[in-house]
Amino acid sequence: MATEGGGSQVDGRWKSSAVRGLLVIATILLMKEAAPLLLPVATAVVLTFVFAPVVRGLKRGGVPEPAGAAVVVITLLGVTLLVTSTLVGPASQWWERAPQTVAQVMAQFDRLRASILSSPAPPPRPPAGRNAERAAAAQAQQANDPLKDKLATEGVAITRVVIGKVFSFGLSAAATVILLYFLLASEHWMLSRSVEAIPRRRSRALLVGGVRNAERDIGRFVATLALVNLGVALATGLAMWALGLPNPVLWGAIAGTLSFIPYIGPVITGMLLALAGMLTFDSASDMLAPALAFVLIHAIESNLVSPWFVGRRLTLSPLAVFISVMFWGWLWGIAGAMLAVPVLVGIRSVCKRTRGMRLWSAYLEGAHRPAPSLRSLLLPRRRLQRPGGST
């Protein structure tokens, strides 16, 4: 009987774990399918955590919450529109050159490879006989290149897809702005109603403390990261201007924006700058100079500037950051990858204040001190005690 009871308990636990696992998988798939709905909500919530202290500061100065939220949203929109209007001209110039980009990249890549790997070839001799016929056939085939024809015919389809993406982005951006205003204007009301619905006093204190702690950590992290990325944008723009790359303001903005995506963003920026160098310059050194300059800027930022600005309190595990970027990037694309680190900071704040989740907080935090050896951790506890008797 005892064995049957133990077996039924094991089966019950296994079924419960299986149901939880299926529920998690279903939730993730639902979040992926509902990205057009959930992405504006998630973006507005993260921005609310960032700007809610500003609205509270304006309220202490005598500005009502709706007016303070309007000031914050209008200022954010003004800065965004100013930057966008500055970048529209350079971006349109690069977009107009898009149909010829593939052929230019292949030609410049062949030239770069020849200048690096091989010596200068002797001048070609005029073909004779069959060689002349083959050369004429090759030239005719090159004139009727199917790849060029395909690129020309698909230009309209690519433009149509881009217009659809821009329209979808505009709707999501408008929904995010409207939702952000309502969240900022009613942040105190929603928090007070949530606290009022909780009967236990300790749970109320945990909720208020957790929300305020998450606001402080996320706001400080995002503000610090924005400051650092602004420096990256300025340094990249000045470097591209010194190297003679066209539209240095555009490349600085791209570098600063993509730097919000850890690991992957700098790689994409370096690849784009290498592509721009190949399309702009002729020699191998000039082609690689923009990408190498950005690599140097990123190395200084990641190894010197960011550790000094961020500090130990806001450090995160590099493995946790990379997994978070991969997961949210797969889930919601580039916007999800940009939200990955702020979301991870908020999850760490929740884990630190929840007793059953403090182990996860240890995995999410960065290495503040060297880890002890496994042998020392396996020693009896009395040998780990200090001379004063405390462990």
C-alpha cells in the first residue's frame, strides 16, 4: 500500500511538472504569435519604469501627473523626431543605391581579395582564335546577367515589403506612445489600487519595495547605457568623418542605436561599416578602416568606459545577457533584443526580493568577487568558520 501511495505521488508530481512545462511552452509560442500586440505593451512598460521617477519629481514640484506625463512624452517625441529628420536624408541616399549594392559589393570584394592574397597580375593579352570567341560569349553572357535582371524585377517587391514594414512600425510606435502616456499619468493610481487589493501588510511592503527597486535599477541602467551609447555615437561619427566616409551622422546614429543590443549590435555595426567601406573606397586599407575604427571604439567602451559608469551594482552575468538577447531577439526581433537587458534587470530585481528565487538572482548577477574553489566548498562547515566563530 505504501508503495502504491508513493508511486501515485511520483506520478502526480510528474504530471504536474509536465503540465507546467507545456504551459510555459504554450505561453512562449503565444507571446511570439502576439508580438504586434505585446511588443508595444512591453516597450511602454519598460519606458514607464524609466520615466516614472521623472513624473514623480515633477509632481513634487507642483505639476499634476497628467501634465507631467505629457511633458515627458512630448519631450521624448521631440527628440526622436529631431534625430529622425536629421537622418532621413542620408538614409534615403543609401536606400536609392540599394539596387546596385550587390554588384558593387561583389566587385569590391574581388578587388579586396586580389589586393590582399595575390600579387599584381600581368596585363591580359588579346585573345585569338577560339579564345576570342569564348571571350565574346562570356561578355554576351555577362551583358545578359540573370542576377541583375532578377534584382531589377524584384525591386518593386522589396519596396512594397519595406513600405508595409514602415506602416506596421508606425502603428506600433503610435500605440506605444499613447500607452506610455496613460501608464505614466496613472502609475501612482494603479500601484495604490494594487496595494489596496492585497490583504497582508508584508505583501504590500514587498510589492511597493519591489516596484520601486525595479524602477530604480531599470531607470539607472537604461540612463547609464543611453549616456554611454551617446558617446559611442559621437565617437563613431567623428571617426567616420575623419576617414572620409559619407554621411558620418548616419553611421554614428546606427552605432549608438545598435549598441543597445549587447554582443550582436556591435557585430552588425562593424559589418555595415565594412560594407560601406567596400562601396566607398578602392584600396584595401581604406575599405577596412571604418570597421577597424569602430572595433577600437567598441573595445574602449566595453573594457574601460562601461565598467566605470555602470559599476558593480548593475553588473549582470555575460552568459545571462547573451541568452536573454538571443531569446527576446528570436521572440520579437530587433525590438525584443533591445528590450532584453532592461527586462533582465527587472527580473533580477524581482528575484532578489523573492525568497524562493534568490538562487536565480545569484546566476543573473555579475562576478563581484572570485568564486571559491570546489574543494573549499566541500569541506565540513566547521572548517569554514572564521576565528571569531562566525561563518
